[in-house]
Amino acid sequence: MSNSVPVPHRDTEEPDFPAAADRSQWRYRPRRAFWRSRLVRAITVVTLLALCALVILALVREQTGTRGFLVGLGLAVLPVPLLMSAFRWLDRVEPGPWKNMLFAFAWGAFAAALVAILANSFAVHWIATATADPDSADNLGATVIAPVVEESAKAAAILLLFLFRRRDFGGLVDGVVVAGFTATGFAFTENILYLGNAFGEDQEFGSGIGMVTAGTFFVRVVMSPFAHPLFTVLTGIGFGFAALAPPGKRLRRVLLPLAGLLLAMSLHAAWNGSATFGGPLAFYLVYGALMVPAFGLLTWLAVWSRQRELRTISGELPAYAAAGWLAPTEPLALSSMRARQMARAFAARTYGPPAARAVGEYESFATTLAFLRDRARRGTAGPDFPAREQELLHHLWQRRAVASPALTYAARATGRAWAPPQYLDYDGYNPYRS
């Protein structure tokens, strides 16, 4: 199927790139810097998020006290590196720009948390005033209001990146990763509040960090660190499917994210309702019967999506190898994370860190080229596909002298391609010869 999209043939040793843009207008760069975006937009976004951070952290400190805030902050930060590393590992095939991930985390931690705490407080206060039943208002707020408000606030970050960073949002993995970073940030701020309040309760009994703090830490950080990410990942999957929809399917692009958002709200409501109405037994029942299977299913889906990305590379890049742009073994190496890492290590041992960096950039550009061609085959690449293709081929050509032999070696060393006998040179390299 990939042959339906033509590939420019390399007929000479020094090909021309008439469609490649000037360096100042390159879309694809080896290292994506924060300052690539327009300065005014970046300053506006950073300022708004900084203001949200000041307000939400001040509100949390007011509720927990200074000591409770510091204790909650110290404990809440513990699962953050684990969660971020897990989602970043999932995104290793075609890593999204760090600025997008940091925006998602900051939005969840500050903007979404601020919207949630203000909207939840207002709604609960209004219900309590209208019904004269504060207990029922609290239960209704936790079970109905909080899931709707919190999941909508977190989904806003995914929507913004989907709309304004569309080329970085190509499918399921991107939706899962963006949702995971957003929810990790939200859970971080929420954990500060809960752990800080728990520490305050322990202080009232003169026990410092006592049973209440330890119990809260166990439930929120040890048992369910993936709770908020699990809810919001459902929304991210909806956006991921929408990103894969053909251009003419506009209704599908609207309905799929909404379906994911409704599922996220429902799972969130079931989780909160089990703790609010059912007591410990219902909480553990929902945890074992609903949360654990859902987590396992979504983990399988995320890993399957990552493997699908590798299959896309192995399916799309051979067309460029047939046209002379890549060595025949390169698609085999580029579709294996182990071979890619081995190629970088081989280049580092042979020529030093600059060569390893060049190989890493080559792998990144080749991966982007494969996904661009896949989108072109599905009709979602846009009218500037030839110019973008030529630009990526230009980047590959600049690095092929170092990257191509390293990837050929990695493909053979990992058994993905036939390896010649040890006493023969191949492509100018023989790692067995001193």
C-alpha cells in the first residue's frame, strides 16, 4: 500500500534539493528548542501558567498551612519522576517536543487544578446552600461535580495541543503521552493538598507524620499513582483516534474525543463514588474489579500502539531504500529500539559523542519521514508533503556517511539482517578487527 505514494529517486551521488526550504524556515530540526515558538505566544502562555501556579499554590498553602504544604510537597513529588519516565519511555519511537510535555504538565498542575478547586468549591457551596444539606453536597460534589470539572479541565490541555501542535499529535501514543503528563501534573497538586491536610490532622494529635498521613500516602501514591493518568488517558485515546481520522471525517474528529472524555468522567465518578458511598470494601472492590483491569488494558493498548509505530517504520522506509536514499538494512535497524541504541553506541565508540548525536538525529528524521509518508498514504499529510519530504531527505543525506554504516552494523549485530563472516569488511566497518 505504501507504494501508492511516489518516492523521489536518487539518480546521482550529489542530489539536488530544490524543494528544501532555507535553514531559517526548517520545520524539522535535530534539537527542538523552547524558543522555536513565537515569542509573544510563549511569553503569554508562560505568564498565564505562572499566575495560575502562584494562585493555586497560595490556595493550597492556605488550606494546609505552611508546614503541611511543605510536607505535602515533599511527598507528592515522589511519584512524578516515575510517571513522567513511564510516559516518556512510551514515546521513545518518535518523541514529542519537551516543551509540549512541560506545557501539559504545567497545565494540569496549575491551570486545571486551579479551575477544579474553584469550580468544585463553588458548586458544593451552591448545592449546600440550596439544599441546606452540607453532607449531601460534599458527596454529590465528589461523585458528580469533581469528575466532570476535573476531566474537562485536563482535557483542555490535550485539545490545545491537538489544535495548535497538530504535527506533533499523530496518533494514539501522542494522545496517551500528552494526557499522562497533564494528569500527572494535576495529581501532583492534588496530592499536595490531600497529604498536607492529612499532616495537619496528625499534628492535631501531636503525632507529626502519623497514621493519617501514612494512610493517605499509601492510598494516593503507592496504590493509585496512575489513577488520574488512567482517567485522562481515555480522553487522550479519543484525541489519538481523531488524529488518525481522514480529513473528510469531521464528525468523527469531534465525537471520538467527546466519547473518550465521557468515559474518563465515568471511570473517575466510579472511583470517587466507591470511596464516598461504599466504604473501604467497595473501594477495594472497584480497585480490583475495575481499575486494575482498566489499567492493564490501557497499558496493553499503549504498548501495542508503540509496536504499531515501529511496524509503520518497517513498512514505509523500504520504499526510500529501493529509491537509493537508505541502505537496504536501515529500515530493519530503524524499526528496532535495541538496534537504534546499538547504532548510537557503536558510533560513539568509533568516532565519539558527535557521531552518536548525528546517528540519533538521523534516526529521528527517518522516523518522522516514515510517519509523514504514512499520513500521506492516508491522505492526512497536507499539500506541502513534497517539500516536507525533501527537507527530511536533505537532513538524512547530511548525516548518512556516519549513520548508515552504524545502522547497518546494528541491524546485523541484532540479527535483523544477514551478517557477513567476521574476517570480511562490510560497508567499510569491521568491529571484530582491532
